[in-house]
Amino acid sequence: MRTRKQDEEHARLAKNTFAAVQNLNRNLCALSSQKMLDHKEAELLRIANKASRSLLRPLDQETRIPPMFKVDLVLNSRGQFFIAEVDVYNPRGLGYAVLLEKSLLGLPTQRRFPGMNGLRDILSSHVAPGAVLYVLISEFERYYETAFGILCEELRGHGIDAKMVRESTFSSALIKNEGALLSIPDTLDRRPGFREELISAYLSRRIQTVYPPVAYLGSKALLPYLRDEEGMSEFIPETLLVGKKRREWQGMLSSGKHHVLKAAVSSGMKAVHFSDLDPDEFKEKLSMAAALKNPSFVLQEQVAQAPTAVTVFDDEGSRIVGEYYFRVTAYVTAEGVLDVEVTGRPDRKVHGAPDCIQIPVILQ
């Protein structure tokens, strides 16, 4: 349960982050059409192009951003939120958010976020009445099929004809009568040419998507640039690029604080290294990252956390109390917070582990 003060802070964080991502994308699109760039501008554009994941690049001039996206937050011991990641191109968590909201049914009425009702309104504005919203599942991410299935079922209950379809059976010809894709997955690797077919259809406006295919905005290498956007330095801990020509990060190591090294593109806790939890591995990976010509890692100041006591069930169904570190996932829009969920784990490596717990959030 969160306090009203935390809710207000979170709403401000959400609006600032959405505006920052929007402004950064517009700047990237503008830079891509300029002939003369300074060193910092050229590096920013290279980072975005490298992170395109074979979808759109800034040169394609897609200035729109997804209408809602995921921001991973860490809560410090004083109850303040700090941004660990801005996961702009990732709708996979929406099904989990729906499931957690449904777990609250039957409880006394509590103040909640817009949640499913807000998501319905957003999607309804992108899909014509009576048209189909296709949720395309790549073969690579079949792990998320159950979560996407929950999302589609709930959307149908809210009047949106949502259909889940696999990469192996989908073609752009299926989309007709003003239907739309939720997103073009960035993991379409099993059918050569299929990704290019979808992107071509998108650029020619033969298909519509709720998430514009701007996967580059999800690169962690953009975090230092997002931190420079107005109103963001208070929410993003000090974060610097690491590379052969980027040595500013060396001053961070002399601060006496703990740090986290993150690959620009990573999943869960893969390629994420903590200076205090894995000191030898951290030093090895940092040395490797520092030798790279093009920055592919960021070094971020670690947020000091304290574990929270949570009552859970063990394998036998008995109630036990465990100590968990939390990571807060917020789904943000231009208006503020769409929904919030909490992921907990007995240590600070919260994401991507089978022993995580997930908790819905209500407000006091």
C-alpha cells in the first residue's frame, strides 16, 4: 500500500519521464536529418541506430512514442523512487498487470490506478470500433504467451476484439478493416524477411500499430541523455556511458558508493553486475566495457535499499514471513501513472528470477 505523497511523487515522475522520452525522440529524428553534428550529437545518433533491433531508426522520422510504457523503479530506504530503467518498447508486462489487478477483485473498494479501464481507453483510441487488435507473439518469446493470453481475454471483456497470433501463422494480410497490431516484436528471428515485410507495411501505412516500432528508445545507453532532459536528474541516479573514449565514469568509482554496470540491451538481470554483490565479476566486465570503441554499457549509482517483511506462502501452503527487496514497475502515460506493480526477491537481483513474488498496489 502506498501513501498519497508517494502517489503524487510517482505521478510527477511519470509525466516528466513521458515528456523526456518524447522530447529525446524528436531530437533524435531531427539529428538524423542534419548534415553537421558535433561529437555528442553523433554519438547519440549512433547509439540509437545501434539499438534499432532491425525496426525503425531515427532516420525513418517516427516522432511518436508508445502511448504507455514501462519504467522500472527502485525505492530507497526513505521511500523515494529512482529510475533504474526506462523500458519504452516492451508491452510484455501488460498481461501481468492485468492479472494482478484481477487478484484484487472481491476486496473492499480501494483507491487504485486507472489500470484496465485506462488501458481500454488508450487502446480504443488506436483501434477502430469493431476492428481487431492483433497481439503478435514471436517464437522467441513464447514464454510470455500465457500473459498475453490473459491480456487478450480481459480486453475482450472490455469490448476490444483482441486476438493472439503466433509468428509462425501470421501475415500482414490478416490485418484489414482498420485492424491493428499491438506491436511489432523486436525478436522476430525465425522467419527471414518477415520483420522487413511488417516494417515496410508499417511505413506505407498498410498496417497500424499501438506501439510505434521505435525499439531504440528502450536502450539503457540512452539513460544518461534522458537524465539530461528537464525534470529528470532528480529521478535518475548518476548514470554515465562506459567505453574507450568515455572515461567520465572513473570519477564515480572514487565516490565510495556502490554501482551497477548494465549492458545497453539486456533482459532481466542478464548483463547486469553489482559492484558489491559480485566485485570480481563487476571489475572484469567493467574492464571489458571500458575497452569497447562504441559505448555499450552504462555505469549507474546504486540506490541504497532495505528489505521489507512480506507474508508469503511456502511450498506446503503455510504462511511465512520473508525479507524481500522490491523493484516497482510503473506503466506511464502522458497523463501520469496507468498502473503499478511490485516485484520482490530475497536479494537485490530482482528481475528475471523464478523465486520472485509479484504484488498489486493500492493507495491509502
